[in-house]
Amino acid sequence: MPYAGIIIKICRAYTDTEEDFEDYYQEVCLQIWKSKDRFQDQSEWSTWVYRLTLNVCLTLMRKSKKQKKYESNEPSPGDQKEASSPAISDESLNQLYTAIRELSEIDRAVILLYLEEKSYQEVAQIMGTNPNNIGVRIKRIKERLKKKLDGKVN
């Protein structure tokens, strides 16, 4: 899949476990396949994929939060991070994703698109806002991440 990299990054930023990551990734791929015929060329294919990926991840995350409210607070053995996967192996990268997960849903989406080297214009189009807003947001997000990661990453 040509956009697998960004799909992986977005899914990883919205999940804490390898199992959840795999579920989110699979659901995104399924939704892309099911929805591809509805793509209307009103934006670039990549923009559509990013937007769909974000929407699927946000929906799954909200469902998961609701479900967890009704379940026991006791952690199960499967809830721990599995560091053996190549997708979750580099410690510095894990620290970055942990810091990104602490951001709001919108800020997570913005910084992931920024890290994917999307222009402010492209990020604004995907997020449904204007480029100036994105520029200010990115500056503030970077400052917060720097404070969180200061001294933790080599």
C-alpha cells in the first residue's frame, strides 16, 4: 500500500498496544478498500487517505474509551506494550510516540502530518482549517513535546 507509512504512524499514535495497533491498521485498510469507490477527486488521494485514517482511528479510540468505562479497572496481561514488534522497537521513537499520545486528538493529527512533511496548506486542508492556524498549532505542539522529551531522548 503506497500510504502504509503514514497509516502506521497515525495508528501507532492512537494506540498503546501492539494488538490495538494491528486492529486499527486493519480497520483503516478495510475502510479504504470499502470506500475507495466513493473518492470524488475533490482532493488528492493522499489527503483522502490521511483524513480517512484519522477518522477511523478517532472513532475506534472513542469506542474503546466508552467500552473501558464499563469494564473492570484491573489490567489484563495483554494490555502491556509488546516491544518485540518492529513497529514498536526503537526506544527514542517509543518515547516520542508516548509524548504524542499525551496530546489532544487534534494536536496528535496535526503533528503526525507535520512529521510526514506535509505543507501547512496540506495539513490545513486535511484538518479543515487554515494554514496560519496550523503554523501556530505546530509551533505550540513542538514546544510542548520538547518540554516533555527534554532529557529523555538522546
